Amino acid sequence: MKQIIQDLKNGDTILEEVPVPRVKSGSVLIKTTRSLVSLGTERMLVEFGKANFLQKAKQQPDKVKMVLDKVKTDGLKPTMNAVLNKLNQPLPLGYCNVGEVVAVGKGVSEFAIGDRVASNGNHAEYVCVPKNLVAKIPDNVSDDDATFTVIGSIGLQGVRLLNPTFGETIIVVGLGLIGLVTAELLLANGCNVIGFDFDPEKVRIAKDKGVVAINPAEGTDQVKFVESYTQGVGADGVIITASNKSNEIISQSAQMCRKRGRIVLVGVIGLDISRADFYEKEITFQVSCSYGPGRYDDFYEQKGNDYPIGYVRWTEKRNFEAILNAISKGTLNVGSLITEKIPLKEFGKIYGDMGNSRSIASIIEYDDTKEPISTVQVSEKSFEKKKGVIGIIGAGNFTSSTILPNLSKLKADIKYIASSGGLSGTIQAKKHGIARSTSDYNEILKDVDVDLIFITTQHHMHAPMVLESLRANKSVFVEKPLALTAEELSKIEEAYGEGNSNISVGFNRRFAPLAKKMKNLLGNTDRPINIIATMNAGFIPAEVWVHDMEVGGGRIIGEACHFIDLCSYLADSEVMAVCMNAMGKNPEENTDNASILLKYRNGTNAVINYFSNGSKTYSKERVEVYSQERTLVLDNWRKLKTYGFKGGNASSGQDKGHFNQFKALLDQQRNGGKPIIPFESLMNTTKASFAAVESLKQGKWISIE
């Protein structure tokens, strides 16, 4: 299928050929017939993409600070690689989609194949959208008119927050697409509406709808006009739908308000607010969030859990339905806003000179798309009779920033990359010379050429995909963790014992040059050692999936396992018992501020401090080893200091061992030999991570079988 994307690195807008998305649980797959270009929002994205590095930095000063902090701790080269990788990620454009449901995911009962629906899907021939971001279209509403559902909901949410009453005077600043819809919704609420815009055509359209529309460029003083119109009282409220960096808009809005007036911001403006403007009139100010309650809440959007109507009357989905109902009844007339209709293949007519476009609403029309294809051939390559042919499942940030650059250095044979949406995998396939991009990872499992699967998906998918790969007689590299539950781990152990395939987990730290040097300096001895490993992990908001025990497993199981494996490598032994204590009076099992005490069979004692409440300017990872009146101190994988050893200090360009691990893995896969990490060690590390969480829950040491 074809999809419009924005290249954030060079600013190009591209019509990309990608696999059709895989329908997910709780979602529907939609075959697109129309999509609406939101010129204001999409123009900002296009212009940002075309800006140079310095201009991009000026627009995101908070990100610049993060980059500078990372340079201090990680060094310049790793930081620049991370920044460039981020800019190489394509941005799908569009969020006003209309089409027909062609597939329904598990757990969806509200929709059926053949339903006409509106959603916030992108500009693509097929889109997969969670059910709470989809609404059925009434029979008497055309596809063209239905494309205004999402835009209308943005305006409607601003109106709901302002809470206007019949007869009030409300000002709309900015009569673009959202502003015109907002003005018409206010009129339907019985308000007197004043609109301001510098575009004569938008002012004309607003006047035709019954708005008192003014073009300030013609010499009208906005504040004085409102004062005169309201007989000196001032407006009851202002909704700002403009996009402008100036602080003048917020100041004028306050001056136009009556005492205790309300201002709601829907657009993007400068917000250097004068206290005097708001203080003297006790004006309230609120920012509107997109389509309404539920936006950016994974519990609502991704997991499909609705808010009870008795407590949240208007969710984003119910706002979608309200807009469609208004269009159906003729209360909202959006057809008059359509400026042009362009076939998808001629998308350049819209995006070519978007900065100078005078269009109000541009609609993209889609041909009768062919049957969905889940795999796209990116390049022609032969893989017959080769060993170590790779199929990658997952095309997220870690794959693009770490796995693929290292595999490219190793000239690995990669036949497939799979991504559920199809787009990210295709971009990486083109960049790294991968033969095929697919949205159906089963294509990889069925291909006899592929003998090694890389799994880099979200954590809850690791164990099931490992099992599927083993049953397909494929060897597996899976990013940590190997599993989230003891039951999953038991199934993997059973499947591993029944076949001849190998399993490796992304415990790369043991392959790092400085870790190997530490191991060599310690020597092969049965004498126990003391280890203190500290991870200054950094704060991650509670709503992010890694904290969800069912999806991410929490950061102890999902991330601290890295250090359990490293300690086991340095100790050259297995963990026999674990005790974990966490910060707080009643810490949850998904805590990310904890100390883990490991007791090893050879008497080694290890402490892992995993903290998320430290400064970002401090080293992220530090390892200390104490042995026979000698000490090793590893600082953030860049420097190793030795005390009492003859080997001397060492340094590295923050090499965390990924390249070495992948090289060893490919050599083992092609030439045979022992697994690069013993399976028993993988099991022990995973069990130790489970035991840490169990120890916190029970408040005691937990033994490992």
C-alpha cells in the first residue's frame, strides 16, 4: 500500500510503498476512501522537517538540554548517533481518515466488516486504529464530509472547555479549518460569535456562516472593536485556534475579555503571559487537549477501556460521534469548507508548496485499492544455502539505533524485517539493504532460508514469539527479558529441550571490552568476590508500558536483568538466593528504585542498585568489584580504573558489547559450537529477576532452584 510520510532529516514529503498494517487486538483495519489534510498542523511538521539542525534546535530547547546532558555522560559520538537516528525515523502524516472496515481485531464487537467509519488514521491506503478512536458514519453523511470528524472534535473539545451559554459573546482568534468549525459550533450553541483572521477568504467564509468576521489587516483594532460590540462589557470568552509564535495574541485575548472571562487555547501561540492582563479581571486560562478526554491515555486508547458515561460524558470517541451527528442533522455544514480534492498519487500538489497554500480544506481521494499485501520486496537478494540468515521482528528505536547498525557492520544477511504498522520496517529495510519488509512475522517463521530470528518487540511478546520460533526450528536472539512469568519460562525450557535450536538473550554487557578486561584481571578462580553495580536508570513516567507488569514486566524484570547477568559473568557462578528492598513505605512490585542482593553458589556477594531518582548528569552505569585486596571501578562503559592490579587502567568509546555479542552469535550460527551464553545461565538470570520481585512482595530471601 501507499502512505504519505515526512522525512524529518531532510524535510522531504514522500509517498512510500509499505506493507498493509497487521490488525491488532482491540483495533480495526480500515481501507481508506478519503482523508483530510489539516493544513495548519501538517504545515508545522513539514516546515520543521525542512529546517536545518540549528533551526530545529531553536524550536526544541528542552531537547537541546537533554542532548547536552547525554554528551556529558555518554560522550559526543554516541549522542550524535542517537540524535541522527531519531531524525531518521519517518513521521506518518495525517489524522483525519474515512474508510471501510475490512478486518476486526480480537475483543472488538462494536464494528463489523463493511462498516463505514471515521478515525484518526494517517494518509495511507490502509490504517489500523484502536476501537476508541473510530466512529461509525451515519448513512446520510458523505465520505467527504465525514473527514471533518477529527478536526471537528478538536474544535468541539475547545468549546466544551469554554462551556458557553446561550447568548454569550465568544471570540474565535484564527479562522483556519479548526477555527471555522469552532465558530459554527458556537453559533449552534446560540452564541454571538466574533472571528479574527488575516486571510480575506477565510473571513468571507466565516461571514457567510453568520460570524461577525474581521480582518485586522484592514485597520480594525481588535480590542476596541470588541469593546464597542459588547457596549464596553467585553467578550464572555475567547477560543484561540491560531498558530503564531507571538505573545500578542494571548495579551489581546485577555484585553478583549470581560471581568472573569474565559480563554481556551486550541492552537499554538506564544505564552509569555502578562500577570496584569489576567489578574485585574480574574480571567481563567485553559489549554485544550486534542479530541477530548481519553487522548494520550493508553488505558483508554490502546487497551480499549471506556470511561463510564456517568462520570465522563464526552470522551474523544463520543466527541467524534457528536460531530458526525451534527453533520448528519445539518447543524454543522462542512462541505462549504472543501477547497480542493486531489488523488493520492498527486499528493505533491498539496505538500509541494504548503507554506504558501491558501486552501481551507484539501481532501485526498483514494482509488479502489488492491487487496492488502503484507510483505513488500525492497531489494533482490539470494539467500539459498546460506547459514545465519536473519529475520528481525520489531523495528523500534533499539532495532534502528543499535541492532541494525551493528549487523550492517558485520555484513549480516538479513532477509526480513517485520513491523506491525509496516512503515518503520520498510524505512529500515531501505536504509540497511534488507530484502523484505513485512507486517506479518509469520512470513519469517515459514521461510526456510531464515535460520535466526531477532525478537525486539515489547516485552510481553518475547516469550510467545520465542516459543513460535523454536517450534519453527529457528534459533533465536531475543532482547531482554526472556520472559515475564515463571510459566512462560517453563514453556521455553521445555521447547528448548525438544529441539536443536539455540537461544540467546540481549545480555550484551558481558561482551563489552571493559567487562572482558575485568574478567581477565580477576582471573579464573573459585574465590568469591564482592560486586556493587549501580544503574542510574532515569525517570520514566508511570503511564509508560514498561511499568505495566503484564506488558513490560516492570523495570526490575525488564532491565535490571542486564546487571544480574553481568554480575553472574564476573562471579563465574549462578545465583542461589535473592533479596530485594525498595524505596518507600509501601513500594509496588513494579518499583524502579530498589537494591537487589544476590547470593552466589561460590560465595560471591553482589548488590545491584537500580535507581530512577538520580540526576541525568551523573553516569548512568557504574560497576565496582572487590577481590583479594584489589578493586576495579567501571564508569559508564567508558573508563576502567584498577587498584592493586598490574593490568593498569583502560578506556573505551562507551562500547556496551552489542557488536561483540552479535559477531559471536553469527559465528556460532554459521559455524556451530556452544551457545554464546549457556542456556542454564539465561534461565538462572531470568529466575533471579522473578525472585527479586517476589522477595519484595514476601519481605524475605527467595531461593532459586
